[in-house]
Amino acid sequence: MREGRWWRIGWRNLGRNRRRSIVTASALAIGYFSVVLMVGLLKGLVAEMVDNGTGIVTGQVQVHADDYLPDKEVYATIGGRDGADVAALVATLEADPDVAAATPRVYGGGLVSTGTATGAALFLGVDPEREPRVSRLMQSLVRGRQPVAGAYEVLIGSELARTLEAEPGDEIVVVAPAIDGSLGNDLFVVAGVFHTGLVDLDRAFALFPLDVLQSLIALPPSRVHEIAARVPDPWLAAEAAARLAAELERGSLPVAAESWMTLRPEMVEYANLSEAMEWVLMVIVFAMAIFGVANTMLMATFERRYEFALLRALGTTPGAVVRSVLYEAVALGAIALAAGAAITLPVLVWWYHAPPSVAWLFGETTLSGALMRPVLRVEYPWLMGVAAAAALFGTAVLAALYPAVRAARVAPADTLSGR
Amino acid sequence: MSEQPAVRTSDVWKVFEHDGIAVEAVRGVTLEILPGEFVVMAGPSGSGKTTLLNLLGGLTQPTRGKVWIDGADLTTLSERALARLRLERVGFVFQAYNLLPVLTARENAEFSLLLQGMAEDERHRMVGELFERIGIAGLEDRRPAKLSGGQQQRVAVARAVVGAPALVLADEPTANLDSATSLALLDVMANLNRELGTTFVFATHDPQLMERAQRLIRLVDGAVALDERRSAPASP
């Protein structure tokens, strides 16, 4: 018999006890919704971590002199003592198809003092024009204004400002060891105060215009420690870094191009753990659903044992009986998936565009060193959405397998005789 | 050369176990039913009528002995081969649970043709003609729940005979019907027997059916107590 008829029989059988079919399909649909939403939330958590972990300062790709990391020696600038054509390097990075923007950076360290209070700080020299295209550090300004290139102005973190009791407009003395062995020092005006929510940044970071910091620590304009790049899809950063490394190698510069995945391995580990959890979650939800569906299918096939006996008496093979029950389960799965998708998609879209705040539950926190806002963010879990759909069908079919085999084993003579 | 029987048994026994006690439902039955015969197996409840009918149709295997349909030894066939044989050579009419409730009257009647892979047009034509012949034309698209008991049994008869099987086995086909409907159904089957030459074997208590029998086999305690061929035709 053509399979189409068994499909039709399976479909019609679902309509015989509509309430039961609806309840069973609802259980599967809610299972699908739960899995997709929870996976979406897990992915949202990871995305929030990666976005903030890479977006506030790090960037998704960094280029350094090959001996710069891990010690971050102040002498280890790109191109060594001779320096490099920084503008050309930036242009090379920005030419990569996955790179949206790149910016040079200089690092230093030293003391800052207002006269009444003194604190140690890490100095970051940035191009005030380019930096906002790569990181969100400068956008974290809460008081004052941005520093201007060439001006002796500084942005300081909110915790550092509190320690120094400094506010925009105040003057501070900055002292930093220079690469020529001298001690650079000068008077700066606090242009503004930033607050990222990351205590380490807010307590220890001071941002200077790139050229000013280079001057303070006696670095010529051609010498920078880092070129950071923004890759809008962070998960493409490793490929972009590999491409850039190959490209820069051709220029004979001893540089290393690394993605955030190398620079922030703790975030990768968390992302991997989270991905494993997604599968565990799906297995748990659908494993629970299997028993519910199997129970329903067992009841349904038991109630129809006379029909199976009749089918067998009429010459239907046991395999065809099994298939007829399995097709019914697949039809049930199709209804459940349609219902599940109908619930899940709009909720996901709404949630994606308006992630609910949970500030009433907890404030800003950190995860693997990354700032986490108190919002329940979701990401569209496309792959897991498909995997969960397959799992839903798998659940329906697996749950129906035992009832189907039992149906095929119905002894027609005994059953039709009521034995 | 003598005509090959539609169905034949040789010293067939069927023993059931009930709470460790062996119950002999059929005891040493040897029969030959010829093509075109209209046979009624009668006997009191528990005499083994239904069990013997099930053995003749290959719905159950004998504990001992042999059963042949059209010369094929049922005791040597696999489950799949038995299913194929039932599909192609045996039609069944049961007392109840006769029709699949999710199929229409036409779909029920053409079910075995469908299993055999017959084209839709041909199936519809054959079922249409048969429905016309047995008086249920126009009911093709109704589900069983929308048919009377008599109409349902006619659809079951149509399903049983439509593939021109070697024999049709009917277990108490009139048990749930009123007298007039029973009579009408018997007329249908008698006509089919006469016009198409279909072999019918009934298990029944129904005196109306027994009256129609060309051959009456009376069972007592699982054994044949009487096997009587009558001259009276089965026709109404």
C-alpha cells in the first residue's frame, strides 16, 4: 500500500481524541518552547559576556609585537625601536572584510596625584577619533567631556576619581617611567570621568590622547603597543586574526595578530560550557517528554487494539502496522512543532528586541571578567531551534516505537475474539 | 482430476492454556471445503466455531495438524507470508469491530485492494459496482459512525469479497442485527455466492443462516459432530 494512505490514517487517528492529541502536542510544543527559549537565554548570556568582554576595551582582534604578550613590556612596541607605519597597519586591518574599524593604542603605568591624594594607574593612550569605533570605553563617560588630541587632558575611571577626589576640570599630576629611562611627568586636566561597571577598569585606568601619552613616556609617534580591531561578529574574530597574521607576516613585521579567543580564554571556556549545557538541557526536557508521549501513545494504541487486530486479519504486515503508528506520531510531532514554533518565534522576537530588566533582582555583575548588565538578553538560537525540532520529532517517534511494536504484535484471533 | 479445495484441514487441534489448564477448543477436525460452497458451521457457545474459523483463515496456528488454502500449507508460512495470503485469498467478516472508523465506507471496502497496490480508478470502479450490487450505493463517503449496523456489515461484506478471494470467512455476521437486516444481509451474501461463485464459511447461531446453508457442519466440544451437504441452494 502506498505510504500516503498510512499517513492519512495516522493523521485522522489524531483527530479521534482531539483533547488528548492537543494535550500531548501541547506538552511537546511547550518542551520545544522551553528548550529554544532557555538556549536563547544561555546564548544571550554568552553574547552579553563576549560583547562586553571584548567591546568595552579589548576589541575582538589585537595586533602586537610578537614579544609583547604576556609581559606587556613598555619597550615592546610594534616594529621595535624603529617603529612602524601605524597608519598603514591600521589600513591593513581595516581592509579585512570582517573588520569594521581599527585603532592604535599605547600602554603605560605610573602614579596620578591631585596633591591631596595619590594613586597608581594604568595609562592607555588612544586616538580619540578612532577609539570609539573599536571600544565602548570612551562612551562610558559619566561626567565631563572627551579629551582632545594633543591636549594635556585625561579621562579617569570613576573609582580612581573617587580615590583622588578629582572631578572634571581638576588638575592632576601624572608621573610615568619613560622608555628612555627618564621619568616623565606633567600636569593634566581631568576632562571627564568614565564608569564601565568593571571595578578593575574604573579603579585603575586613565585614558590619554595617544600623542600625549607617547610624548610623556618618550615614544615617537611611530611606536605603538597595540592595534585593536572591532569585528562585529565576535565569532568570526579567530578567522580574521588568522587572515591578518598571514597578511602582516608578508610585511616582514614581527607581529602577532590574536583574537579575543586567545586573549580571553576564560570567556571561550565559559562559552563552551554553556554550549554543552544547551545540549544537556535539550536532552533533559525531551527525555521527560518521551515518557508523557509514550504513555499517551500506549493508551491510544491499547484502545485501538481491535483495529490493529482487524488490520492484521485483513493482511496488513506487522511492519505496516508499526509504520501506521509511527506516522501518527510524526503527524503529532508536526502539529506540536507548528504550535511550538508559533509560540516560540514571536516570544523570541519580542524578547530579542525588548530584553526584560532584572535590575530588581540583581545589579551589574561580572562573568569571566566581563560586565553583565541586569537584563535577560536572548539570542536567536537558529541551530538549536532546528536541533530542538529534530529532537521533538525524535521524541515523538521514539515514544511511539514501543506502542507501535505492541500494536503490531496484537494477536488478531485472540483480540477479535475478546480473549 | 478432482477440484482443489478452497480450504482443507487435516486432524487440526487447537489447545489453549487457561491458568495452567489445557483447553481443547478444536479437536482433530478434518475438512475439505470446495470452491463456491456456502458452508455454515453451527454449534453451541464454546463448541469451537470461531476458533476453527480463525484456523481456516490463518489468523491463528493449530497446535497440531495442517491447514491448506488453495493448496498452500498455512503451518509452514512466515508471519509476513501469512499476511500476504490472507490479503490475497481470504476475506473476513466479523461480528463487531469490522470497519476502521477513520476510513470512509469506500476506503474500508477497498482496503485490501489498496494493500495489493491496485490503481485508484480500478478500486473505485470495483467498489462502486459492488456497492450498487449490495444496495449501499451513495454511502461511499460516509464514515462508519454515520452508517447503520446493517450498512456497516454490508460494507464489511463488500471488503471481504471485492478482491475475489478463495474464501470468505464470516464470524456471526448477523449477531448484532435485527431480523430484517439479517435477512437482507444474508440475501446479499447468497447472491454473491451464486453470482460470483465466492466460497462462504460462516460460524453462527443464527437459524436463518443455517437454513440457507448448502452445507451444515455442526461442532460439539471442538469436534465435527455432523457434516451435512444439502441440495437446497443458498439463493434467497
